Amino acid sequence: MTAVGSTRHRLSRVLVGLLILLAIVAIAAFAAFKCSPWPSVLIIRREFSRDGIDGNAALSHRVPPGIRTQAAIQYNANDPNALLDIYRPVALDGHALPVVFWIHGGGYIAGSRMEMANYARILAAGGYAVVAVDYPLAPEHPYPVPVVALNHALTFLSDNAAQLHLDRNRFILAGDSAGAQLAAQIALLVSSPVYARAMGIHPGIARSQLLGTVLFCGPYDGRVIVSEASSSKLARTFIWSYFGSLNPPVSMLDAFSIVPHVTPEFPASFISVGNIDVLAPQSYALADALRHQGVHVETLFYPASHTPALDHEYQFDLALPESNEALKQTQAFLLGLTAHKSGQ
């Protein structure tokens, strides 16, 4: 064999080896995505974290002066990651303020309390102690671990209200996206003894302490979310991670769902969602169910034809007039809830 032929033969063997290696890597990657939610979770966490950091930074110019932060308060002595931050006006230091307990979104697999910092500061300027809370994320901590942890955080805040200068008789549960569902589920625990017994969770606060909920862009129907997982890789990852299966038991989905369990004791609620958000029908259904039970509900919904189109989590983009209107109505709702009841 000539030197040229030998070289060609070696190159061919190298190319064949590289192709085989690439094929093995591709098959392994395909198998990893098919056999575990983790590859998708890691990608989503990175993207969501970047968006959350950027979104928080975009609100920095809207933060009013004079807001104090009590950072990294540990609400569970057994979990060093069970942390919350409290934002409050300096001018009201020493006053027991109503508590807006805000649960961040992120599809149960991503997000952080720190991504809520500037929005929390904006709300706090109205005279509130706004609590931004971290909770255990899936898939490491599947359902219902986050519910239990957040309920524990409420107990901590209520028990330590005097030390933290909180009005333990004025709690508002709030959240966005997955955080809205979690806020609504905890409101169910507090407002429905039947539901709390079925969940096996003792409510972190009493019904008399809960004034209302503020819910943005949440998923409130487990069966609908599972049905959409077949056409949405994102929904598939959320379901697989949070419930531990792509086909969770019906009993689990029923407990997760809010609409079937609301009673007349569910607190007054403000509900909003973007007009092209895929979760919009679930906000509409929750508002209808609450009204059917005689619960006071205020909504901010935009018609399908509205322009600009408002997508998921539209409320955080305060460059939009519609998002500013959502903030204005949220502030008015909070004021209406807290003005008539005060004191510890």
C-alpha cells in the first residue's frame, strides 16, 4: 500500500470512529431526555434564572427609596435553604405591618426569592411587609414537599410576628405562575378543614388571619396540565419533575387542582392573566368557581383581540401600560383588604 493510500485508510478509520462516537453521544442524549426529566430541568433552570435576573434588574428604576430588607431569614431550622426575605418601608419601622406572602414561579423546578426582590420592594412601598420566600424545588423535592415547606414558613411568620414586626392577623397569599397555584393551594388548606384533612397538613395560619389572595397566571387544573403535556415539552418537564411521573395518579391531580375544592370560605381574590397565556382558561375557570361560591373576586382579564398580546407573566414587564394597570389594581386590592382590619 502506498503512503497516500495508508493515510486515506487511517483518515477513514478516524472518521468512522468519530461518527460512531457522535452516534453514541446522540443516542445517550436522546435516552437521557427520554428516561429522566433532569436534562430538560437543567436547561430550563438556566434559562429561567437568566430571565428572572434580567426581569428583576429591569424594575430597579421603579423601586422607591426607603425600603429596608431583612434578608435570608431561615424559617426552618432543619433546612439551611429554607430562606425568606422581608421588604418593608423604613418609615414604618417598628410598626406591625400586613404581610404579603409572595411565592415565586418557575414551574416548580426553577426560580428564586431574589428574582422577586424589586417587585417586592415596589409593593412594600404601599405599607406592607412583603415576604419573598424560597421553597424546595422539584425534581429533588416533588409534590407535595413545596406545599408543606411554604405552610411551615407561614407558621414561622405567625409565631414570630412580634419579633419581625408583622401583623399576624393580616396575611395575603400571593404568587405568580406555579407560585400562584401554590398560594391558592395553601389558601385551600387554611380555608377548608375538609381539604386540609384530606391532605394531612395542618394549616400554618388560621382562617381568621388570612385576608385574601393575589394570583397571577397560575395553573389550577392538574388534569388539563397533564393533557397538554403531550404537545408541550415544557409542560412535560414540569409534570414529570413535580409529580414524579408523566401519568400521575388521578388522586394526586385532584388534590393539586384548586377549582374542585373552593368553598365560600376561600378568601377574597384578585386574579389576572395575559390574553395569550396558555394558562388563561384556568384563571377564568377559577374566577368563575369562586364567584359561584359567593367569594369576592376581582379580575383583570384582557380580550383575545387585545393588542399588544400579553403572554405568561406579563405583569412583571412594567414597560407595558397593561402591566402598570395590573400593579395599580393589585395595590388597590391590597389596600381594600388591609384598610378595614388591623392590630395583633
